[in-house]
Amino acid sequence: MRVHLGVDIACRAAHQAACADETGRMLWSGYRFRTDVEDLETLWARLPDGAEIVVVMEPTRNAWVPLAAWFRRQGATVVMVPPEQSADLRAYYAKHTKTDRLDAQLLARLPLLHPDGLHPETGIGPGDPLKRAVKIRVGLVHRRTTCMQRLDALLEILGPAWVDALGSSMTQTAFKFLTRWANPHQVRRIGRARLARWFQKETRKQWGEQHAEAVVGAAEATLALWGPAGLDYEALAADIAVEATLALQLSQQIADLDDRIFDMYCEADPQQIVMSAPGVGKILAAQIRGRIGDPSRFTSLAAARSFSGLIPRKNSSGLSDSAGGPTKQGDACLRQALFSAADAARKTDPQLAARYQRLMCQTGRHHSSALCTIATVLLTRIVACMRSGTAYQLRDLDGQPISREQGRAIVTQRYQIPAEIRDARRTISKARSAQRISGPAGQTRSRHRSKTTPVLPSA
């Protein structure tokens, strides 16, 4: 006998369970329990003895992780259902009603209603330390980028010379400087000689008198622009110091996290198969491996591509057949890593470079659209290598193995995109592209209208 246990998971309230047999007949429903050993044992006692138990759940935040681990320990098969699919199916049965009881009953009957939508879960999801750590790192990088954007905006108040002196992509030395000396009066009092010695000490002599001269010049330009009483420099320097301190602390946390992540990656991928792919270094390899998890959990390579959310939308009916942009219904952290890796891989792998050139030059794709296709191909190859346990092998268009140096040389010689085509493929706003296109000498001309006779609407 086989029974299906549908569990509607709650984060703060009690969960609700429903049980159905193989035919979809509801044995019982509306049972409430919490993530507690006693409640779980009481729930397990309500199930038929000797039956094969299939637990169907939705991945509700992280509350499903301990439940899945406990049910698997009892010998049950845990199946995860995408929330979008279950929501659409629930709307079909009860469009204007949504209750926890109804959700649990739907999940219990889902193996009969939509068997292809069931995905057995053998891992622990966010309980995996590598998967969780790479996600945290992405969040820290995003926060640091936000701090850098705020710093750039605050420095614009002082004047453009500050960004030119410290650089638009700020380093930790720039952060340390801004935590102490963002007031132009302080910079002028310190002087060029002292600033030069400080820069040399902090950067191991990579910065020196030239940067000190640029910073002092930026301070003098600010005082000349605003005047002695034109701006509250102390208040602005305090705000800049707050953002710079946050950016500095985040940089240190990211550096410490990188070492821990790489150690976990070496344990998860001892042969470093993911890192053997072109364009994939230590950081991206850990991010890709951590978010993919066990490659055998995918039923096919197409399922792995769907998991990334990089596959295009499809709309086909009758004589119409159109494909849209990527669905983005997948792991955003994995998608970000693949997009960055694809941009570097196309410069090393001749096969990927040839595909990128065809997309750009023949099909009229722009850079981002072409990279989405390259990222999908790269993901397919990485998952195939992980399944077979073999490293990624670069090959030319004839299928002959080559080294990375040979691959870069072939790409540089044969698969470069002409500058005029790259300029023509740059994305522009839809409003502007609908109204005009650029003409010679800065002029604009209207798009040519179709000479086809318009079809009149039916009466």
C-alpha cells in the first residue's frame, strides 16, 4: 500500500497535514502539528502500518528542512513541489478559496494530478554549508556595492576630482582614507608628504606621491568650489566615514568567507571538476557547485538548465511561434555565477566563442542575450562533467583537444566581434527605438513604415 502525505508548512503557526491513498481518496485531513519530535511521532502513528509513505511538501522558506530530514529518517520519500505549480493547480480547483486545509489536501493528491511535477529531495537544502555560505557571500557583495554607490554619490557633493583621485572602483585603501580624512580642511592640513607616506605604508608602495598630490588637489578644488562656509564639511565627512567603515568591514568579511568557502568546495569537489571549466575560478566554482548540489538529482540536462532559469520563454499556438527572454524562474545565485563565467569562457573556449560570434553577427543578438545562451551551454557541460566525473576538456571546432593558451589564441585570431557590430548591438530604450534610430552626423531619421496594406478590424 502506498499513501501520500500532503503537508502545508507554516513558519510560525502549526503545520497542517492530509493523507490520501493511491487512488486519491482522502483518508483524513486537517491534522495540525508542529516541528516537534512528539508531534511528529504522533503524526507518524496515524499513518497505515507497513505502507510506503510519500511526503509532498512545498519549500516554504527554511521551515521544510528539519521536517524533510525527520521524514527521510523514518524511511519516507520526501517530494518537493514548486510553489508556482501548486498555486496554479489550487486556483484551478478553488479559484476564490485558499486555506491551509485545502493546500494540504491538494498536496496529498498531487502525485495523481501532476506526477511530472514531483521532485524527490535527497539533500538538506539550506542546511548544506556550502550552499548557504555562497548565498551569504553574494549578499555581502551586494551590500558592499550599495555602500560604494552611496560613497560615490556623497563624493560627488565634494566635487568630481575626489572620484578621479581615489578611483571609481574603490579599494580598501580608499575606504580607510575616507574613514579618517574626508574633510578637505583636514587633507590640506595633513599635506602631501604625510599623505604620501601613509599611502605607501597602506599599499606597500603601490600608491605614493602621485595619489597624495591628486587627493590634495581634490581638497583644494572643493574649497575653491564651495568656499570656506559654503558646506558643512564635518557633517559630510561623518556620513562618508559611516559608509566607508561599512564597506571596509564588509570587504574583510568577504575575504574571510572566501577562505572558508574554498575549503568547503575542495571537500565537495575533490577533483575540482567545476573549476576545470573555462572562465570558472575559485569563487565562481564554489558558487556553482554549492547551488547545483548533487547533479544526479536532475532527471536530465534539460532539467538542470530549467533549474537555472536561463531557458527562454516559449509561446506557440497555431501558426504563431515566439520565444521570449529567460524565465528567471530558478536559482538567481547560480544564474549570476554562470553569467559571469560565460563572459570569460567565450574568450578561451573556441566552440563557445564561435557560438557567441554567430549570435552577435548573424542572429542580431546583443551582448547580454548572447551571454545567456553561452551560460546555458556552459551549465550543460559542467553538469555533464560532474555526472561523469571527468574534467572539462577544451576542444577546437574539429574536436581536437587544445590547451587554454591555444584556445585564447584561436579566439583572438578568428572569433573577434567587429567594433561596428558591437556598437550596433548595444541595448537602447524601447521608447527611443520605437521612435527613431541614429543617423549619420548625429541626425535622426524615422523608421521606414511598412508598405503592406493594414488589415481592417472585423465589424
